[in-house]
Amino acid sequence: MSYTPSPLAARLCLATSMALVGSYVALSKPLAAVFPVLLLAWLRFGIGGAAMLHWLRKPAQEPPLTARVKRLLFLESFLGNFLFTLCMISGVALTSAVAAGVIMAAIPAAVAVLSWLFLRERVTPRVWVAVACAVLGIGLLSLSKQELPMVESQAPRADSSLHGLGHLLLIGAVLCEASYAVIGKTLTGTLGPRRITALINLWGFALTTPFGLWLAWRFGFGAVTADTWLLLVFYALAASVWTVWLWMTGLKVIPAAQAGVFTALLPISAALTGVLILGERLSAGQLLAFAIALTGIVLATLPEAGAKQAGSRA
């Protein structure tokens, strides 16, 4: 039987998932400098798929996949893996890292709105306050990063006439990530977290294979160091296996709107990884941003007084 966590364990799964995402995002900077983005994505899905081939097998108690579930699995991978990456990278290239950080801060709010619209979840006032704290905290964190002016001054400036397009692409990335949370919540009502993880990874591998094969044909793999290969394996397992399984396990119990608040841990974890491992320093503004974002997570985590956990009616 598929494991159903307690509400506390489910929240820990969501928090751990986002903390892992933040850590591998920070540590994957060297990988992005070595591999083209779509080749890196293809290698990630390939390594992750090899690690969980046994998760593809259909459990005896699982109903046959309907056409609707198959469409949702495709959309989960296409929006949450493939299109999100393209929108995010292209949007940052046309605008700035600061703009990206501020716009991406809208993810918790977007998850709450989409879960209300499509899942008919009841979003309590306290969860809306938690969402606001998460958005404010991530926005402050983005604006307080001391290294951004230096990084952007060294990079070629994007054409100012394309800033609007860049902002639209970043908004698209926000909607893709929010859709990932909402569709994932729907899928957990039919499939177990392991099957969802394996199937959407398989779709990700299929979508990136044409690009990956073309780029691999021209890429000099002999120049890649052993340390880079080890980092790639960690990145693949964290991005394709561990974080997705933890997120889907938490979504089995926690409403999508409430789960969206935990995305605030992503930039916090990335920044702390930079401090503890990459030797970066925290500013007072970043500490304030952390405190506000964590306040939102605490508000979303506390149980409702005298009431049942708000959940999906789907």
C-alpha cells in the first residue's frame, strides 16, 4: 500500500523538498558553467530515470491510467520541468536577476489562487497571511542580494526593449511552477508518489532527448572532471528523485495552497548553502527576509484551532 504520512510528516516532506531544491540550485552553478542547459536537463532525467526504473512498475492495487491522468502526467512534466526551465532562463537573460527574484516571489500566491480556482480548496485567512509573508520575504531577499550589482555589471546588458518580454516569460515561469503544485495535488489522489515521480521524469527525458542527443554529439565529455560528474549525479538524484518524491508525498495530505508557502524555503536554502559552502555573506536585509518568510511557513504549519485541516474537495 502507498504510504500516507501524518500531517506533521507531510509538512516535513514539503519543507525538506524545498530545502533540497535550494541547496542543489546553489551547488549546480558549476554544472551550468560546464554543460549546456538542455544537455544538463537530459543528463539529469537520464540519471534519475536509471535510479528509479523499479518505480515505473504499476502497483497491483493501482487502477489503470485513464486518458485524463495521462494528460495530467504530461502537463506536470511539460509545465513543471521543461517549460519552467525555458521560461526562467530566457526571462533572466532578457531582464535581470533582481527582476527574476521579485517576480518569482509570487509563486506561493499563484499556487494559492490556482488551487482555489481549480481544486476548489478553501484558503483560510491565515494561509493568505502566510502567503503574503512568503512573498514579502522572498521579494526582500531578492532585493537585498549584495552580489547582484557586481554580477550584472560583468554580464552583457539585455536590450531594454525586450524587458517586457522577459517579464512575461518570468510570469510564465511562475504560472508553470504553480501549475506543477496544483496538478501534483490532483495526481496524488490517483497515483502514489513514487509512480508520479518516475512517470513525470520519463516524460522529461522524452521531451529533452532530441535536444540532448544533438548537444551531446558536439560536447567534449572528456574534459569533464570527476568532481563535476559526482556533482551531476547528486544534482540528478536530488532534482529528479528525492525532491519530487518528497513533494508528492507531502501533497497527499497538505492542501496545495498551504504547500505553496513552503516554496519560500527554496531561496532561503540556496542562500544558506552559499554562506555555509560557497563562502558568501549574509546582510541584515537578508536576515530580515528570512525571518519574514519563515514566519509565513510557521503560520501555514500551525494546525487550525478546533477545525479540520482545510483540504481539496476533489
